Amino acid sequence: MRGYINNEEIEFRRGETILQAAKRTGHFIPTLCALSDINHTPGTCRVCLVEMRQEGRDKSSIVTACTTPMVEGVSIFTRTRRVREMQRLQVELLLADHDQDCAACIRHGDCELQDVAQFVGLQQTRRRFRNAVEARTRDDSSRAVVRDMNKCVRCQRCLKICRSLQGVDALVYAGSGLASEIGLRGGGVQAQSDCVSCGQCVLVCPVGALAERDDTERVVDYLYDPDVFTVFQFAPAVRVGLGEEFGFEPGTNVEGRIVAALKRLGADLVMDTNFAADITIMEEGSELLERIKSGGALPMFTSCCPGWINFAEKNYPEILPHISSTRSPQQCFGSLAKTYLTESVGVDPDRMRVVSIMPCTAKKDEAARPQFNQNGRADVDVVLTVREFARLLKREGLHLAALEPVAFDNPIMSGYSGAAAIFGTTGGVMEAAVRTVYHAVNGRELDRIELAELRGYANVRSAEVDLGAGLGSVKLAVAHGLTGARQVVESMLAGASDVQFVEVMACPGGCMDGGGQPRCKGAYQKNARARRKALYSIDAEKPVRQSHNNPEIQRVYREYLGQPLSELSHRLLHTRYMDRKSVRQPTMLDIWRDVVRYAPVHSEYEPAGGGA
């Protein structure tokens, strides 16, 4: 089928909207609400206005490009004076209903509303409407996510992500008219809601209405305090995500530059969460074998993802005995830093502050858990997301491209295996665990070190590995995105599953697309494929690719921990979970949700070309 956009003849598909056809053919149309890679085109922002002229009709009409289908012979104009004036009017109306304290907003300079205002040529002198913002909810009760409805443009992207993609459905549209806002199901505050702090809503919010809690000032205070000894750790996915904030190609490994930047900031020690990922594999793998041999609770679920842990505690507390007691790499690192590391470098634990740089908003919530506290000291003091860290570097005048890579300070807690690197992607934890579990059983390495069955983008994937030595085959499952997690748990509870080991990551794609990673304007997970490929490349290039072969891991067990699951390991590297399921009467919407199941939409944002 054929039509025209700005007098250029194009071909379009039946059922394709004007916005879809325009994007595919390189014609820019601004929008605040539409997000094609999650199939979200509600037409609420009214910014994507175009002029449409159809054959046989005398008058043209102004329509929204995201909701209007292309038809044979139609002519679309995106730059006429009439279109520009109406777009400008719409943006003025949006700003009149918006908190305009932009300088203090966490999204200043990275705001899609600012971009649209510039696109339509909005100027201060052209504003025709007084600011009519009514006081709306600002909820900062959560350690992870701040919800400021004074900045909301009602695009409903967050509703789509939370409800359809994650299946959490913690958010609702509340109120009417100027008082309408995104609220919480059941009311109350963020910290006590069904929210699991995964941060996927933050990734898609076009403005600053949903944002990570900004802890950069706390970190600056630590760095400038001569009495504080600062130790920084950063996660596997950080090194392949941060570069995007500084103009590097997606997936570029900037590990050495991160170390250099932190040293320039004044960090006393810069170390690697990858080391702790190897520790996690040693403990979790040993725990799985113990359960298999002793008849413990199976399947065993991995425990390194705090968003998943929150989801399980709030939705399926009956499965908590099935979740590994091993702490996440972040918390293993923090615990060892405040004990083993302080002894090694001769620093008073009361002076040490551990700062994590993570691709995850839920890590903030995790670090604040009361069980991760020793003698009144938090194991991890502050967590910065990748976005916060990028803002910190920029405000301090540091640009990654101008820094020469630097090695980690101390190999005691920085050396890592290839297995640790792939922790950052869905399936990576499982693949790393299988490498070590097989060796623990057989005393030799698994011949097929890369398990293709565990890689890919399907919401749920499965594999089977023969452990030998009388243990036979173990059935594995990998789930990412909480709709996938729910599917696996429901199958287990219904007695329809015979898997023995399950990896769950709350964020679709895993940590590489965590809620704290760099945003891609106008897209959801645009750079997923490049980040993922980079993590697998790090693994492939490492001379040591199994956690148990990491010399620094061997050293910490030999000199300090003794062996996996030792008494000291249990005290420092394991934890407990709690039932946090809310008790409330079901609403009509809850009943409707049970009748009409939301279909997983993971395929809608799958990178071009599919999986690895």
C-alpha cells in the first residue's frame, strides 16, 4: 500500500499507524506517551499531531499519528504551520499542568518533555497559560523509587510496564481532571505497596515523575570526609552500560575507566562485585548439592535479584523455603568488606563506608534490609544506580573518554572469572552455577562450558544437565521478567513442574537492562543486545571461566572462610526472608485480572535478530 509523508511516497503495511510508518521511513514525529517496543500507543499526550489529507476530501484534518492508521493514497504533513501551532499549544498546556522546577529535577537535561518543548519552538514569552498545577502526591517513602506526581504527564507508560510486562500491577490511574495521577493499588505509600522496586517504570517515564532515590550527596559527603575510608564496588552490567552516558557505543566495556574515575573522585579502594559473584556461586552451588543429596526443598530458586526477592515475599511467601539463602553478590561483598577486608588492610570497620554502583534500583532497597547489618553497621552503606553515578561524574567534571583505564586497587576482592561477568544477563547465574556444580560433583570441568539452551530472550527457558556421579540429570529453568517468574512459580505450586534449580531475574533481560541502567529516549531496551553480547565476550576472553578456579576465591576460603557453607560462611554470606504479603479484600478489578490474564509482551521489545 502507498501513501505520502511530506510529499515523499512511501509504502506502508495494512493496519500500520501514521507514527509507525513515519518512524520506519525516517520521518520524525514527537511523542511523549507512545513507546512502540512495548506496544504502547494510548494517544494521551496529543503531541504527535500531524495534518492528514485524503483523496476525494476537500479539507485536511489534524490527527494524532500514534492512533490513526495509514490509508491508501493518504498524504501526511508533519511540519505545516497549523501542525506546529497546535503542537506548541499542546505542549504549553502540558507545561501549565507540570511542576516547572526543572533545575532541581533528577531528569534535567535528559527529559523528553524538555526535548518536545524545544522541538515545537516553545519560548517563555509565548506561554499563554498560568501554571495550574494542583498539589499532588509526592511519595519518597521507598528506599528505591520516588514518585512525584507533580511532574507526571499521564502518559501511562508506567502502567503498561508494571501491569503487562512485569505482572506486578502495583500502579493504578486515580482521580479525575487536574487531580488525576498515577496512584498505588490499595492506597497507602510506596514502601508498603505491592511495588517490588524493579525500576522498570523509571526506565520508561519520559519525565521525572518516577525516579530513583538520589543518594549522590551522601556519597560526596563520604568522599570529602577525611575520617571516612571509602570502598567502591561495581556490578558486572555496569561496565557495559555506563559508557552510553558518555557517548561510547552501547556495550563498550569501560571497566578500567570506571576505576580511574573513582580514583579521581577520591575513592580509597575500588573493587569488583564480580569477585563476590564468584563467592555467591560457591555458596549457592554448594547449597543446591546439599539439597539434592539430603532431600531439601526443591526446586531451589536463585536469590541474587532483590526485585525477585521482593516479589516472592509479597506474592508467594509459601515458596520462601525454596529460595537459596545465599546473599546477593552486593551483600556478600559488603559483609566481607566490613570483616575480611578491614582486617586485610588494617582499617577500623567503623570508618569504612561501602558504596555500590549498580544497574538496579532494588539494590537500594536490599542494602537497607535490617538483616544486612553487623554490630549496628550496614554491610553496604549507599547504592548508586548507573544513572546517578553518571550524574556524579558529570557534575565533578569527569568524562570517561578523557580517562586512561586503571587497574583495580586490590586483587584480594577484585579478581573474577568469566562466570562472574555473565551474572549481568538472564541465564548467566545459572550457567555460572552449572560450571561449578558439575566440577564439585565430578572433580573435572564440564566439557560444554557454554550452555546455549540457557541463553536467549524467551521469558522462560529450560535445560537439562547430567551431573553424573550417581546424581543423574538436573532440570534447570531460567525466568526473566516477573511474568516469567510468576509462570514458573504457578507451575511449581500446581505440581506441574519437575525442575530442580531455577534462576529468576526481575528485570526483562536481567541486570544489563536493570531499572538503574541508562535510559534510551523514546525506546525501552534499545541497547539490550549490545550490552548482552559484551558480557558474553568478557566471559569468553577470560583465562579463568569458572568461579571455583578464581585464585582469589580459593584464597578467601583458604585464609578466612574455610569452605562453602561453613559456620562463618553461613553467618556472613547467607540470610533469611520474610512473609510480606499484604492482606486486603479483592476489588472488582482484581477479579477481572484473574479472568483476563495479561499476555506476556516480551517479544515486543526483543532486539532485532532475537537472542545471542
